Amino acid sequence: MLNKPMAFISKLARYIIRRWHLLIFMIICTLLTTYINIYIPRLGGQVIKNILEARDFNALVWLVIQIVGFTGVLGILSFLSRYTNGYFSQKIVYEIRNDAFRSIQRQSLAFFNKTDTGQLISRATTDAERIGRFLGFQFRMLIETSFLLVGVVASMVMIDLELTCISLALLSLILVNFSLFGKKIRPVISESRGHFARLTSVLWESISGIRIVRAFAMEDYEREKFKKPNDAYYRSMMKAASLRATFIPITGLIGGLMIATVSWIGGLRIIEGKMGVDTLYVFSYYAAMLTRPMRLIGMIWTGYQRMAAAGERVFQIIEAEPEVKDKPNAIELKSLKGHIKFENVYFGYDKKPILKNINLEIKPGETVALLGPTGSGKSTIIHLLMRFYDVTSGRILIDGYDIRDIKIRSLRKHIGVVSQEIFLFNKSVRENISFGKPDASMEDIIRVAKIAQAHDFIVKLPNGYDTVIGERGIDLSGGQRQRIAIARALLLDPKILILDDSTSSVDVDTEYEIQKALSALLKNRTTIIITQRISTIRNADKIVVMDNGEIIEEGNHESLMAKKGAYYRLYQTLYEAQKEVLEAVEARKKLEKEKLILTRDGGE
Amino acid sequence: MGWHFHHRHPPLEKTAERRMPARVIFMRLLKYLSPYKGWIAAVVLSVIVTSITDIASPYILGREIVSRYILRGDLEGLKAIIAIFIGIQVANWIANTVRMYGLGKIGQSLLFRIREKVFEHLQELSFSFFDRSDTGDLISRVTNDTDAIGEAFTSGLIQVASDILILFMTVAVMFSINVQLSLASMIVVPMIVAIAIIFNSKFRAAYQMQRTRISNVTSKLQESISGIREIQSFTRERDAMKEFRNANLENFQANLRATKVWGTFFPTIQLMQAIGISIVILYGGWLSLNGALGPVEDAVGTLITFTLYVGMFFGPIFDLTNFYNTIQSAFAAAERIFEILDVEPEIKDSKDAVEIPKVRGEIEFRNVTFGYNSKQPVLHNISFHIKPKETIALVGPTGAGKSTIVKLLCRFYDPQKGQILIDGYDIKKIKRRSLRRQMGIVLQETFLFSGTIMDNIRYGRPDASDEMVMAAAKLVGAHEFIERLPDGYNTKIGEGGAGLSAGQKQLVAFARALLRNPAILILDEATSSIDPYTDLLIRKAMKLLLKDRTSIIIAHRLSTVRDADRIFVIDNGRIVEEGNHEDLLRKGGLYSRLYEMQFKEPSAEAIASSSRKRK
């Protein structure tokens, strides 16, 4: 158990040591502030002595000047120490976050399938912040407290050993009290967080599902559902409140008792003539100074534990090795013909094979349609080609090169992708289209948008090409998103194009537009399409039917239909499902053609 | 209706304009506190005790312990005063414990009751309310806003009361000891006030900035993870890194700024205290040298007491200058909650409403006129009659009033004119729940609750057995895919669970509706893209679902329209044509034109509605 945090500390130490000079500077400042902090109460003692005995106003003025002057110096020093510490800890958070981000970006897709997005985000934000908070607060407190403890206790011992022992005994009760409190309240707090999360999610569901709740007349059921977490949350919050009420005021009591004891014993000494009032004043001042460190020691320890857990999680990300990496001598692909070959490719996690013995050759410029039920391995073929994963055995060749010998970035630069779940960034339409080629000219962007049949609807958007889309922008329909993604891929003018288009549109508009966009896309490049779209399938040079990770049929539409096998049956089903839409689209194409002829006739 | 959403985020600023007077909000909040009168009395009492004991300590330490007993060598007296001092510490401790517990009790109970009340109220509110509101905003009102009230209102008020008490009593005690010295020690007070005001606003600004900057970091991160495929396929890793680094750097700078504010704050307080104490020492020393503070012994004690008091000014003054902000945000939060509670449900059961017996499924609209606001009717004088077990398809352009008809039938809204009858009962005279219990609704956007598939299908009929659930799933053709899920029917869906495709969700919703076996079924057909296999499944399931009950379908699919017993063509809030597919086509009226438009031409609305800004 001890092993782990130590390993983590050595990782964190790398970041700290990089800024050792800041650390040293901070320690020097803290040493000086501790010294001044211990010195100032003595000035107070001298004031008392002066008023009682010397009664010299000029000396009093000099003492006061010293008090203000030293406090001023103390202020400057403590600002320097805090600021240095803040800079130092925040800079480390900044670096850790950048490193985590860089590592996330390098991961292969398998990593993202295994990890939840929320988890990743919270590690890179909250957990990294936790490290910062430790370095910026508890770590500083640790240094300050240890200096202060040593300095103050030494000064106290020099005044009176017995009194020091008694005060420390009482003060240690504060330490015990706080560590007990910390131990008891932590589980309660985390419990209440859980209840609060449940409360929020019940609330969220019953509001976003309100129509269903109403329609099914389940209001009472929902009320009961809400009562549970609300009740539990209240109870855990009350538990925390009563723990606070029990433990926190005790500190004040102990402090008071300590002052009473010191006053009593000190008073006795003074009356016996063994001590001066000024000394008692200085001593009480020191004892009071120690209450804060006593409260903090427990906090420093819990802070450390939390930080260690958080740091562990952050470094897991930073040190995660991407599964797919460039070989040291990987080559740069300058240009490409677009010849693809799968040779005896196997792929699978654990023992479950997802692809079995795939052999497939695609010649430059060919269009291949991948067909088959969900889970048959179509998307995996594409992912392997993109090198989101590496094959388990066998190999994939592009223009004769094994793709594992090519630099990943240079491979992907030649491949354009329109994926199934299209992600658009929260940026303008223009930036989204030029995502793969940020320096593209506006003319080029409009040109590809026109080819992708996206231009017409884009110009109708509130700000045209500058309209912000994505999560916090304008909402686009599925078809519109797809056309933007097509334009985005087109702009790259890739030699190899991959299209994952497994849904077929139920509505005619989308089908119509996409058919038009697709035909433009396929020209002059090697294309692999996952599709259910009959119109696309029929026009493909080659159709590959997959089932259960294997290629079961291969050929063009006519030859496969003649075979009356799997493809034949699949085609019948698809045709039945798409018949209506297809007919409507055909009708519309005809209409369009007639109109075109009409306008042409009218125009010329 | 007075419902606006100026603030999506709980604001900290003064910019949140309040529409309710502070007095009204205050009185309403007080009403929630009335059950806790006992606790409030206890807390007030304990605040008085802690304030008195807090102030007594410096006095006893300086003027009593040091001056009267130690310096004058009175051992017996010292013993007695130490005993009193300990007694005061114990009283202070007990009072503090009571105060903290009482505040927790009052605050948490208040929050509990407000949350419960708001939730119950939300369950009563009409659809028109939810149409107008944003879910995230409602949730934040119930969770964040209630918490803001709790913290600021209960502890804030008590804190202020005790601060004022302490300040006044301190000043009174100081003046009773020595007027001149008291006046001298007050010199620093205006400076403390100025510093408090300046730093309070700096803290708020720095905090605000930190919050927006960290949320930038989070959203950049979120986007780059959700878009990881795009970033990697388009090899834009370096640019993503650059963008992230910028957001991260800005966050770093904001944090550094906050550090600077905090770093200057503490030294400034220390310096102020040192100056205050120095003034007391200098002036007190001078007074003492002139004998104005009595014997030397008394002078020393007085100076110790005064220096301790000067140190006690800062906390209360700082709290007080911040009180306005605290209470302001508490009131703003309270107002946002009261705004919800003040919305009256538009539809309530009338007093003489009856339970409707088993419904046969006869529906009649008699001269129904309705508009979401009374000036613009959406439905004009609609009348129709549906026989039990008939299947009716509603067809018409977007905004024609199709879904309004359905909503009126479910009594989500009441018509302004006319009557709606089910089995001859006016639905206004039926208890709403008894009506809805016999209706099944499948909406276009399928909503499933987090929980197992089993729970979801059972949602409308919690007493259904597992066998019944599976039977329903089998009938609609959902059984197969459910069985293939990792845990079958016990697979968790929704948050943190397995994701279902749109088509699968719809099949689950069908099973859910079928299990209820409603006499009347209302169906809003999906238009979204689903894969052709599921589409075929759904079509088969629908046929089954429609059997043996009255069904009203807002139809988007050609096949549904063709299979309906009757088609109502709705345009501009009126039924313009009625009949089956062939009849209507033959007629060559609006239906045949609509048929052309909807199924054969791109509709202008599709583009317009899809480019609407998201709420």
C-alpha cells in the first residue's frame, strides 16, 4: 500500500524538481517570516515592560516603529512566499494537464472504448486541480507549520519548560480532536455527495421525461422516487452538521482552557517573583500561535491522501501507452495510388475474434460496398485500415506497404473519413468543413460544399458559413450533418475514402440529397462504403457481404444476385424497406429533370 | 404569465434584476422557518451567549487577571477569576455547539422542504409550463438555488446578527473603560471597512474569472475527446493541443491572479492590525505616562484588553460588507424558486370529477376551438367522431394542429370552446389520471428512464409480472435484441448503461405501451433515420399495436397512412378532408397535393425547422 504513493511521489517530484529554485526561494521566505513571527511578540513584551517599569515614551515610539516596520516586511515576505508557491503549484497543474491532454490525444480507439469520457475529464481537471491545491496550500502549510513548531516551541522552552509541556499537552488535544473529526466526517461527506447525485438524476429524469410521466399517470410513483434521495440527502447532511457541531467548538474550549492554565500557573510564578508579566504575555502569545498548526496537521495529512489518490489517477492517464504507435523507422508516405490489400487478417480482443481470416483486394479507384448485419465486423475493417487498432495477425497493405511500417499521421493524411456518428465541432460551418485543411480558401470550401449538396442549406443558416454549429450552436438534422462531413472529407481530396453510412434514411429529402452527394464523392478514388443504401450498393464495383467476422460473399450486384445466396436475401429485405423512399426519389429525379428541361427551354 | 429566463446560470452578480421586492421574499422564506420556532429561539439565545462570552474574555484577561490579581499579587482572587474564566469558556463552548447544530437543523430542514415542495409542484404543472422552460434551468433551480438559499439565508442572517451584536458590545465595553483610548482605536475602522469592500469585490471578480476559465478547459477537453476520431483521422492533434494549451494557460493566469489577491489580502490585514495596535500602544502609553489610565497595573491590563479588541474588529466588518452580496444571491435564488411555485397549474380536476369506467374507445370532438394563447387559435371549431377500435391517421403540414388534437385528447390542455367526449363523458368531468390510465402514448422522441429494460417496459404497469413484460416484448419484436444484450432484460440503460439505438428504443416504448393494454392508443411516428431492419420490425410491431383498440396516429410513413381506416387531413387548424387513402387520392384535393409534397418534394419546413436554434 505504501509502495504506490511513493511511486507516485517520485513522478510528481519530477515536476517539482524542475522548479527547484522557486522552491528554495519559497523556503527562504518562509524561514524569514517564521523568524519575524516569533520576534514580534517579544516587542509586545517589551512594550509591557516599558509601561510597567522604564516608562520611557521615546523607547515606546521606537518599539512601535519596529512593530509596524517588521509587520510590513513580514507582509512583503509572506506575499512573496505565497505568490511563488501559487506560481509553482499552478504551473505544475498546467504542465500536468497539458501532459494528460497530450497523452489522451495519442491514445488509440481501444482506450476510449474502455474509458468513460466523464472519467477522463474529471481526471484531467478535478484531479489535477487537487494536486495543485495540495501543493499550493497543504504543502506550504507543511513547511510553514514545521518551521513554526520548531521555532515557537524552542522559544517557549527557553521561557519555561514546565509551562511549555502543559501547553503542548493541551494543544495536542486539538490535534486529536481534529483528526477524529476528519475521520468521522469524510465518509459522511462522500455519502451525501452520492445522495445528491441521485437526487439530481431523479430530478433530471422526471423533468425530461415529464411527458411520459403524465401520459402514464405515474406522478405519485415519481414523487415517491424523489422522496428517497431527498430524505437520504437531508439525513446525511444533518449527520455532517451534528458532527461539525460536536467537534469544532471543542477546539475553542481547549484553547480557552489552555489560556486559563497558562494564566493560572504564570500568575503564580509572577506573584512568587519568578517571572515578569511581559514574559507571561510573550508566552501566552506563543501558545496561541500554536493552535493553528495543531488544527492544520490533520488537514495536511488528509490533503496528502486525497492528492495521492488523485495523482495516481492523473498519472495513469499520462503514462498510458498508446496501443498503436509508429515504428522507430516508420516511413513517410508522400503520395498514394490507393491500392489496398488485406492478407489473412485476424482481429479480436481477448479470445473473441471479431474478424476471421479476411482477404480482400481493392484496386485503385474502385468502390467497395461492405454489407452485413450489425456486429458483423464491417466497422472493424475500416478501423483497422485507419490504424485505430492493429491487426492481431495477418497484414494490411497499402500500395504494397504494410501499414504498420508507415507513419500513422502520414497514413491518415491520405484517407478521408465520413463516419457513422458524425461529430461536428462547436465552431463555424466554415471551420468544420476546413477541419482537415485549416488553410483552405473560401472558394475551395464553397466548392466542396456545393459538391456535397450542403451549400444550399448552409447559406440559409442565420450567418451562412460563419454560423456556429455543434454542441452549443445551431442544431442540424442528421442529413445536414452528414453532408457537412462529406464536404469535410472532400476538401482533403484523399486518395482513399471511407464512408460509414449504415442508416438508410426513412425520409425522402435526405435520401435524395445524399444520393446526389455520394456520386460526386466516389469519383477518382478508392472508396470503401458501409451502407444499407440500395442505390449505392448497386453502383459499387465490388460488394463484400460479411457475417460474423467473415467475408461470406464477394462480387458485383449482378453476379451476386445470380448466385441467390446471402446477398440475394439481404437485398430483398433492404429493397422492401426502402422501396417507398426509392420510388419517391426516382419520381423526384424525373420531376427535376423535366423542370430542368423546362427552364432550359424557357431560358434559351 | 411573467415567466422569463434571464439567467440560466445561478448568477453571483448584481446584474440579476429582481422582480420580487426583498421584503416579500424575506417574509416568504420566514414562513418556511415557522415550524422551527424552538430551534430558532435556541440559536438566537446561543448567539447572544457566544457574543457576550467572546467579548468578556479579553476584558477578563487584561483588566481582571493581569491588572487586578496578578500584578497586585492577589492569589485568592486569581483563583476565583480563573474559575470564572473557565466557566465562561464552557458556556461559550456549549452555546457554540447549540448554535451550530441548530443552524444545521433549520437550514437543512428548510432545504428539504423547499426541494420537496418544488418537486411536487412540478408534478402538477401543465405542459404549457414545460414547453416554455429549459430542463437544465429547472434542475439548477431545484438543486443549486435551494443550496444557495440554505447557506446564505440561515447562516448568513445569524452571522450578521451576531456580528452586529459583537461590534456594538465591543465598542460599548471599550467606551466604558476609556473614551479617549476607544476613540483612538477606532481610527483604523474606516480603513478596515475600505479594505473589506475592496477585497470583497476583488475576490468575487477573481472567483468569477476562475470559474469561466476552468469551464473553458473542461469544454475544450470534452470536445477533443468526443471528437477524437475526427481529430485523429484528420491528423489535427497538434492544433487540438494548441487550443487546449491556450485554454489551460488562461486558466493558469486566472488562478495566479486569484493567488495574488489572496496573497495581498492577509498581509494587508496583518498590517492594519499592527497599525491599530500600535496606535493603542502609543496613545495608551502616552495616556499612562500622564497617569490618565490610573495606576500602572490598570494601565497594562487596559492596554492588553484594547489590543485584543482591535484584533476583533476585522472579522465582523468583513462579514458585514459582504452581507449585502450574500443575501442578494440568496434572495435571487429564492426568487427563482418562488417563480416556479407561483406558476398555477392550468388544468386541475374539477371538484365533481368522476372516475371513468373501462373505456370502449369512442371519441368525439364537438366544435373544439383552441389556441396556446387565446388570441391565436390553432384549432378552429373542430368536430369529428371516432368509433371504438378505429385507426385514424392525422396528416397535414407542420403546424397544422395534428399534435394539438392529440394533446387536447390527453387533456394536457383544455380547449377554449367546445367539448371533447370519450365514451360520452366530457373529459373535463373525468379525473385526469383515470383517463390517462386507459391511454397509451408513444412519442416520436422516445424517452426511457435509467434502470433496467424490464423496469422500463413495466413503467406504466408496475404490478406486471416478468412473464407479462416478456410477452409484450415478444409481441412487438423487441425480445430478440433484448436477449442479445449483456444482461438480457436486466441490462441497465440510460446513464452509465448500455446505449440503445433509436429503433431499439422505439421498440421498447412500443412494448411499454402494449403492456398497459390501453383502450386508446396515441402514436407520434418517428421520422428519424433508423436502419432498414429495425424499420421493418417497427412496422410489424405497429400493426400489432393498433389491433383491438382505438388508435390515433400522427403519420409520417406512407405505409401507415395507407393502412389507416380513415385519414383526417388537417390544415390550418381545420379538418379539410376525411376518408381512406384511395378515396382521398381520387378526390384530387389537398390530400393528393400533400401526398405529392410530403412524400415527393422536399418540404421547405424541413429545412427551416432543422435550422432552428436549439433551446
